[in-house]
Amino acid sequence: MKYLKLPIFLLCLLLLTSCGHAYPYSEILRDAEMTGGSLDFVYDSSSHTATFGGEGQIVQFYKKDITKGWEEDGCRVGIEIKAPSEVKDFESSALWIDGKKMIADEIYQIVNNEKTGRVVLTPIVSQEKKEIEIKIEWKEAAPKQTYKIKIKEGTIFMEE
């Protein structure tokens, strides 16, 4: 009976570690459309923080545009986060922006009827909201990854 305990223990350990698999952090890139305007952009991989703007630089204002998923007017910046290469199925992925949960269908673009391995986000920023926290769960029960967007002091926000 004691020989049977070891394989069961190993099986349980394998199941526990595969359910909560921690994926490597991805790099944040500037979105291809340069949402926000021609702002300086720096990504710090040690803190997982994307920083936009600088002294006298202006974040562009955008009108509500339902075709882009923009339900509000406001100044926006755009980022792209690539999914870890191990993630092939995005159905159980979830993302939180400042605590508001979004499901997989709301965060991945569809190209040629397939979900791409990237998340493109264009959150609203303002003088009062210069920092945004993004959490991603690439698979259900996987540890969440935390990324941040920051707007540098001295950056100006365009008005309507």
C-alpha cells in the first residue's frame, strides 16, 4: 500500500501545478495605431509598467466610437500585450482594468476568424486618472499578472 501512495502524491502534485501554471510576463508594446498621439513611450519590464508622455506632450481626445468599443469620450492611450506563446486557447482568459472585469471576447481581436495572441487596450486617461492597473488571467485558475499604465507629470490632456 505504501508504494501506491507515492504515485497518487505525484499525480496530485502534477494536477495542482498545472492548474495554477504561472505564465511568463509579456512585454507591453505601443499599439499600432498610436492611440493617444505621438507621445513618448517607455516600457519597464521589471515593474511591468508602460509610461506615456512627458513635459508639454499632449494626449489626444477621442469621441465615443462604438465600432472600436469606446463607449465614452475621452483622452486615450493604446497598448498591446502579447499572450505567452504557451497560451493557444483564449476562451477562459479574463482581464481587469482598474477592477472592472472583461471576458475573453472583449479583449482579443479576431483576424481571419481566429483570435489573435494579443490584447489591444485603449483606456481613458485624464488629469485625475494618470495611472491604470491591468490584471490578466491567461487561463482560468492561473495566477494573475499585473501591468500598469502611467502618464508622466507635465503631460497635457486635450479637451473636447
